Amino acid sequence: MEGQSVSQVAIIGGGPAGLMAAEVLADAGLAVTLFEAMPTVGRKMLMAGKSGLNITHSEDHAALLTRYGAARPSLQKALDAFTAEDLRNWCAGLGIETFVGSSGRVFPKAMKASPLLRAWLGRLAEKGVVIHTRHRWTGFDGAKLRFETPDGEKRLAFDAVLLALGGASWPKLGSDAAWMPWLADKGVPVAPFLPANCGFEVEWSESFVERFAGTPLKSVTATSAAGTIPGEFVVNRWGIEGSLVYAHSAALRDALLAGELAVLEIDLMPGRSRERLAKDLARQPTKLSFSNRLRKGAGLDPVKAALLRECRPDANTLDPDALAAAIKSVPIRPRRPRPIVEAISSAGGIAFSGMDENFMLKTLPGVFAAGEMLDWEAPTGGYLLTACFATGRAAAEGLLRYIKPQR
């Protein structure tokens, strides 16, 4: 604020990007005030950590960069400056040891997010970061920020502002995208939010749903425009979900939006070649039921056999060679993504064309943005959190470059 030697900075949003920005700015000697609409900070991170906080991935940096698709050129500088290894070292500095799981994903040894968040908030408090919860940003009033608070509306001015308000998934945890029209009114280009890392609706038969809803399909591969990826997914009443589906969600979603046919090709037995399957099936006695032929000849468990029948109703009429081909390529045809409120993350948000190289909004000098409110997406596997931390740091460093000449 004018007349004070220490620059006053506001951060709006208490997720990983906002908290990381607060640490960088406090380390630089700025007076940092963080505003969070919810009763506590880090709620989405805590929710994600209930099943094990996948904080980053152990693959080499070049491979990690490819996970960000079209947004890679805009994110690379931030990711190069704060790599997955840097993130693990940062966790260690908080007293949080990490380990690499069998899939290459990195987790805290305690698995949950709460110990990390407690340690982090303790360090931020020591650095003088002031956190106001239940302060919901409601837009601009000239050069001031408007907030709804338990004590009524407040209008506050700062030397610079960093927005880290999240995307549009899991709105009950705070990321409700209410900010979009306020920035759009200021000339900031904003792409509509879309579900990412989401499930898809499939028109299953009633009998299939009744018997197999909630059942996982394990040790399969799935192929789409995203490539061929091994893993597992779950059949449920409305369709499909799970890590393998999420890996293909962007490709399937974009095909559906373009009015194209979206197909997820499932190889039910990736460990056996088509030729081997055909021979194994041909050896089965003709008196066996079709289910037993699939079990003994192809090793299909009940849910895999049922999925084959569901997606290829003619399967029991096929000769061994054609049946083997069908088992290696079962077509699931999604109808639509599940609603964004159920998605793990979102695509869309502030276009990178609306920001400079310092993550400052071109039409709002002194206002910076980071995290999931930017227009990028990535698969699950630690890539989402990695980029949130990295962009939080990068935007904070950009803010420092902006504010230092004014001090």
C-alpha cells in the first residue's frame, strides 16, 4: 500500500498454487495476505490425499513434459524451474519423506496430505503469511478487491494480486469458476471449462449393469487417439471410470465435442497374441458353453467375458480367429463425459495468450494467475499437482519482477 516500505500482496485461493506462491513471496520479504473462500485451505488436496496423495511422478523430466499436451510450451519454463525432483526435495524440507510406488507415482510415506499441509501452514505462519478464510472474492471495485466475509463486504487494495482460484471440478471444495465473468469483463480471454480425468456414460444393457456394476476390469490395455495404455478401469451403472479411462479422457471428450465417433478399444488379454488366442480357442471342445470356451481358451474372467458379449453381441458366432481378434479389440463407445462436478480436474480457463511470460494478465497489470485456473490439463499420476506447484512459484517470481522496480 502507498507509503509503506514493504509491498503488500494479495493471494486469492488457498490451494497448492496459492500456498506455494505465498511461500515464494514471503521469502522475498513481501507482506503476504492469502484469502480463501472456504473455512480451511487445501481442501481439494486433502480430499485427493484420502486415497494417497500422488504428489508427482518419478519418470524423467523429458517424459513428464509430454504429459501436458498442447500446453507444454506455455508450462515448460515453470516446470523446468521446479521439477518433480525439486518438489520431492521441497517436501523433504518440510520433514515429509516421499517414495516411488510401483507405477512410478510419488507419494508421501504417510500417504495422506494432512501431515504435509500442517507442516506447510506452520512454515508459512513463521514467515508471516496472513491467511483469512471465509473471505470470498467477488470481483473488482476499481483498483480494489471486493470480498464477502463473515463481517460483511470488504474492499481492499494491494500493490499486486495473484489469483489461484482453481478450475471447475469439485466445486463443493471451493473451485466453482465464479471468477470467469469478472475476468472476461476485463478483457481476459477465458476458455470454457470442460471435464478432464473424468468418467464416461455408456449405454449398457440392464442385465450387464445388474450383474457387473462396480466391477473392475484388470490387466487390460485401452487404445484411443491418446495411444495404447495398460491399466484397469471400473464398469458402473452409468458407464466407465478409473485411471485407465482418465488417461484417455481428453481424446474421447474432444472427439465427442467434434461430433466424431469416440471409441475406446479394449484388449482383454494383452499378454497373449491374437494367433496364440486363436489356437487356444480352437482347441476347446465344441460341446463347451461359450462362457467356458472363453474361460478355458482365453482366460477371461466373468466381467471380461460379459463385456465382450455386451460390445460384440455376435461374439458367440465367430470362428476362433475372428473371436481372438474380437477379444483383442473390444469397442466401448462412450456417449458423453460425466458432469464436470464429478471430474478429477478440468480443462479450460485463462488462455495463455492473455498472459505475459511472467504469468501476468495483459489487460490487468499487477494481476497474476496460476494453477488450475489456467487453460491446461494433464492426466492423473501426479502431473496435476506438479504443475500447480510449478506455476504457483513461476507466477510469484513473475510478480516479484513486476513489483521490484516499484519498491
